[in-house]
Amino acid sequence: MRVRFLAYVLVPVVALATLFGAQSPAADPKPIKIGLLYSLSGMAAVYTKGTVIGHQIAAEEINAAGGLLGGRKIEYVIRDDKLKPGIAVDEFRRMVTRDEVDFVMGVISSGVALAVSEVAKEMKVLFVDTIAQTAALTEEQGHDYVVRLNTNSVILGRTAALAAAKGAWKSYYFIGPDYEWGHRVNADFWEYLQTKKPGVAKMGDLWPKLGERDFSAHITAILNAKPEAVFTSLWGGDLIAFIKQANAYGFFDKVQFIATGAGDLDILEPLGAEMPNGPTSWRRRSRRRAPLIAPSSAPRCAAPGTRPCWATSRCVTSTARRRSRTTPASPTPIPSIRSSA
């Protein structure tokens, strides 16, 4: 699985490697400064705290092995965007102008990612998206200063639709967070499902605010409509809260529950025995359909979300090393990833 993941992310990272030049001899090589921008508080923390740990583990391993490009060590500047586009843009600017980072990685919210991408384009600074998954980021709104190292809403929505089309369910209800990610992946799922299973019907959709904690009205509205299946793009603390509250209504005994993120360890671990058996989940990072892991058999992880961003950081490193071996030695300085234009 790790080899497959490395192969998947290596292609876009090659673009990053070409921005490194040769290292000039120096007694104390300048570190490679990388900005990490994540929502480290609130509902997203269930994912992002482990994510940052993954980055840090990778940096420790890289630095202990002698660093990169003539001994340059990895150094992180970590900022919390608080799941707000305006704060994210301000933090991005500060990391570039004040902290002088070479490039920025991160972002979990699709809405935040789109805002950060625009300022990256404006400032001509590379933004490496590690989690946010709206396809618009690298499709309709893509540009030369943004790359992604993950799946996107089209991959997830269509994969879920292919699997759902094999089921007997004909009537669907939708619930998702009321921002870019929720609307985009729900649309990608529904549009593709209709091409693969003609005759399916949408009975309604609900758009709770991001960070909603009381889902009682949403749950009763869905059950009153009596759909055969429910597709949801809720994630993080929202999905945990929904599942806990839905259990009290016998929700999962009455409808087929299809979730884009219910199979993540970041969800399974905090729910524990409250995670119901039976729902279907499409794991965001594996791009394959998988039955929900029963709570008793769910593997444990000290920090959910750690491994993917460890692998991402190591891929960036591996590519930079490959690039350095093919770059003729010279006393010229390494250009920053920030454009001089």
C-alpha cells in the first residue's frame, strides 16, 4: 500500500523538485523552511493534529539522515487557519513575508484551500495541497502555483456512485456541510450515479453549517422522508456528532448509510463502540470501496492521520534528493521556491 501511495503522489511532487537548484558549499547550510497551514482547533483537529505529527516525524528522519541538498535541514513554520478562509490567507501571507518559508503545505477545508490557492497565485509561491479535496482546486481554478497530493471530489464521488449503483437502493437523501466540499462531492456522486443507475430518485438534501453539533432535526427529517439510502459528505467532528446522535434514533437500522469518510481511523477511533456495524464507507485516501470496520477489529493508532503526511513529506524529500543528484555541482545559490517575479 505504501508503494502505491508513493507512486501516486510522486508525479506532482516532481514539479516541486525542479524548483531546487544546486547547493553551494557552506559551513552552516540554510534550512529549507516549509509552512504548514492546517485547522488545528475545533472540529478539524481530529484529523490535523495527527497530520502535523506525520510531517514532524518525516522531518526528524530526514534531518537525522543529514538533511537535503548538501546538508540543509527541514524546518517547519506551523500555523492554525481556524477553518476560516480569511485567517488562512493572512497566515499564508505572514509565513511568506515574515517567516520567509520556501513553500506552504497543508489545508483541510476545500473552501479554505480555494482561498489560499488564489493568494499563492498572486504571490507566486507554491501551495502543496495535502488534504482538501474539491476537484475545482486543480481543475477549474488550477494554476502553476498549486499542486495536490491526494484524491479529489470527482474520484471519491464517482467511486462511491459506482459501488452504490450495484446496490438495490433507488431513493436517496443527501446531507453535507454547507460549503465547497459538501456541495461538490455530493454533486459528483449524484451526477455519476444517475448515469450508472437510471431511475434513482433524490428525495431531498440538507446542508447543515460546518461545525453543527445538533443534528436532531436533520435526522428526523431524513427518517420521515423514508429514503432507502443516505449519502453524506459530513466529516471530522460533524460526522462523529451525527453518528452518535443518529444511533439514538435507530437510524442505521432503517437506511443504508453511505459516507465518504466513515472508514477513516480518525472517525473510528474516537467513536469506538458507538460506531455502528453495517454502513458502507469509501475511504478517502485509498480510493476503493471498503466495508465498515467493526469497532472490535479496528486497528489502533496513537495519532490518526499521521501516516499519509509522513509519506507526503518523505516523497517531497525523495524527489528533491533525486533532483540534487542530477544537478551539476556549482557555487550558485539555491533559488527560493518563491518566485522573484
